[in-house]
Amino acid sequence: MRIAFVLALLLSFGASAQDADHPPNARMVVGSDFGVAPWMMRGPNGPEGFGVDLMNEIARRLGRPGVEIVDINFSGLFAALFAKRFEFTANPLNITEERAQRMLYTEPFFATGNGFIVRRGETMTGLEALRGRAIAVNRGTISDTWATANAERFGFEVQRYDTFPDSVQAVLTRRAFAAINEIPTAVYAASQNRNITVAFNDYTGRNFGIAFRQESREYRNRVEMVIECMKQDGFMARLHERWYGAPPAEGTSLTTVFPGFGPPGLPGFEDTPHTLTCN
């Protein structure tokens, strides 16, 4: 009897702690860098983009009364998450094993890689074209990590900027030969500025996911089931077509529902079968 009482008390405490961090009757608060178009950007009527529509739909399906998006440079995103300035990330955030050691990810839902932006008229047939050049990256991103790890191998200099637009500006002003960002972000940026182009795409098998604090496991699972429903009912594919101008490739993580909760094979993954109830 005493054991059952203690167990019930612990479960009640866990639920109340989750409600405090993710209050069901309050707006859902998420964090993102607003400089990554078309994922998250400032429009004439407020934030807009793929990530904005995604967050609004997650909130709607969870029964939350709206969304508040905290604008924060990527370099400060994780510290703000751990400080509970928001509930989870809304950034196009790469899933890595190092990050998964510190935070909980949802399953993958967007495949990507490195897109290399150069001034129009410049060419790049492969990574060897970077030798002797300066490469601009958004500080703290996976592009920064890749550039740091490969600078010596390919013989380029790394320049770090606090925002993606600053890294593109470095290319336009000839301080850098190329700026690196996620392929969909790079392609969209080039479509909006005739002075730049994406000279080379390097698909690396990377995927985006949403990151939570370690103690938000139950809430992570709830959000992941919403994402799985969005994949299943075609919402994610329609969202991709709206913001990126084309349907996603067949068999990518944008339409594939993964088993369990979290990214398979990485820390935080739960091999827990579950049945979706979508609305």
C-alpha cells in the first residue's frame, strides 16, 4: 500500500512539473534564430516561414492557445533552452550524437546537408575548390562544426558570424568566397537575391529535429506523436511544398514515421511501441 502511494505521489509530481514547464492553458513558448529563411523570418505581419507554420500546427494539435517565438541568436540557443526561457527549439536544428548527450531530440523530420553560397558568376565543382579561400559560417551551427573539422583537410580559412545574413554579406563584399548553411536555407536565400547562387550541394545524411531539456521526456514524446501524425496525414509534405516550392523526395524523414521516440540509435531514444491517435 505504501509503495503504491509513493509511486502515485511521484507520478503526480512528475506530471505537475511537466505542466509547470509546459502549461496546457498557456501559449506554447519556443526559441529560434529569426535569420534562417524560409524557416523563420520576420514578415510584414510578424514571424513567418516553415518553422512558424510548424509550431502553430503543433500548438493547435496539442490544444495550446497559440505560440510565442523567442528570437535568439543560434550561438545562445542551447543556453536559453537549459535556462527555461522557452519550452523547446523551433530552429532548423541538426541532430548529432554530441547534442543528444545533453538534450532530448524528437525523431528526424527534415533531411539536409551543406549548401555553398557564392557570388553569381563564381563556380564550385567540389570541396577542393575551397582551398586557399575564406569560408563564412553562422557561429555555433553544424556548418561551423563541419568547417572547423575540414578546414585543414581542404585548406580554407573559417570566418564566423553571429547570423546567417551576416555570413552572406561577407560573400557579397568579397570577404569570403562562400557561405555555408543548410541546403534548403541556402537554396531559398539564393532565390531571393540575384547576386548570389548555390554553387554546390553536399548532402551529408543530416536531419533536423526538435530539442527539449532532458526532464521533458514525456512532453517530447507527446510532441513527437503530433509530428508523426503530420507526416502521416500529409501536412509536412504540404508545408514543404508551400515554403520550398516542391514536394519532398520520396522516403525522406519528412514523410517517414520512425519507430519509438527520438532519433534511433542515439542517446534519448526510447524503443517504445505506440499507437497514433491523430486529430
